[in-house]
Amino acid sequence: MTRWTRRLLVGAIAILVPALAGCEAGLNAPTLEFHPASYGVSTTVNGIVIDNLFVLGPSLGSTLPAGGQAGAFLSLEAYSDDQLKSASAPGTASSVELTTGPITLSQDSPVDLSGPHPVIVLNGLTKPLSGGETVQLTLTFANAGPVTLMVPVEPAAYDFATYFPPPAPTPSAATAAHRHKTKTKVKVTAELATPTASASPSATP
């Protein structure tokens, strides 16, 4: 091998090494790494990070009936301490319940409400609900205030096939007392309405 050939070989290697390293970095670049799909809404509003917010609908080809329930799922993070105080779904549900009560958000500490059991429950659906729709959901925070978003309804299938619907509501003590009172009143009214046998007039001589 001549000195000239040796110099050409060294130069070629010097050029190829960075190129190969660049190709390897390109194959392992973060943009090529697998990331799970985000089905819901993700946004940052007033220092609150809302990630993958969606409402779980029925199974494919089914519909949640009016008067029924649906669960909402998401993850939350706050730039400073805050609290999720309440939620509402105007035009979709008569009320929205935080089953654990107000949710405290500590600074830079994510709160995972992504399931499989719902913590945010839409009660008394005002219309039938099926997958593929969008509903309006308002989350109200102590400091950040209300945040209103249009949220997708995902069918209970595929990635969400193992998610749980909200538990059936149990009657409260007040409702049970009212039912008992109503039942007692009906019973008393029925007893008062029962005719009593009157004494027949005695025969006179």
C-alpha cells in the first residue's frame, strides 16, 4: 500500500465515522421512539396542565341512555398549588360529581385520574351518548378558575375495554327517609279510607 493510498483510506474513514454516527442517532432519535396515542384533549390553561381528558362512552354500537351516567378521565398538574373544586357538563349531564371530593393539586406533582375507575362522574345524562361525540366539560379550580373544554367521547373498546363505568348511585339517607315517609303516609291514608261496618238498627217491637 502506497503512502498516497494510505492517506486516502484514513481520510475516508474520518468522513464515514461521523456520518455513521449521525445515522445511528437518527434511527434512535426521540421522534422515532414509540409514544402511546393521546385520545383526549391536552392543554395548559391558567397554570393548569390538563392531559388526555376524555369521557368514556358505551361499547361499540351501543348508546348510554338519557338519565344514565358516564365517567371522565384525565391527568392534572399545576404550576402552583391549586384545587379542583367542582365540574359541570352543560347540555350533557344534570350534575357532575367528584367522587373523592375536591382534588388537591400540589405544585409540579401530577395527579393521575386516568382510570380505570372514574373519579369524575357525569350524572343524569340529559341525552343519549355514544362514542365519537364531543361534550362540553367545565372544570372549576380554586385559583385558576373555570376551564371549559370540548371533550371527546371514547367508546369502551380497544384501549378502554377494561375501563369501568361509574358505580350505580345509591339512594341517600334523605331520599330513603322521604320514601319511608311517603310510604307511611300512603298506608295511613289507605287505613282511613277503609269503610267500617255500621251497627244495624235493632228491630222495634
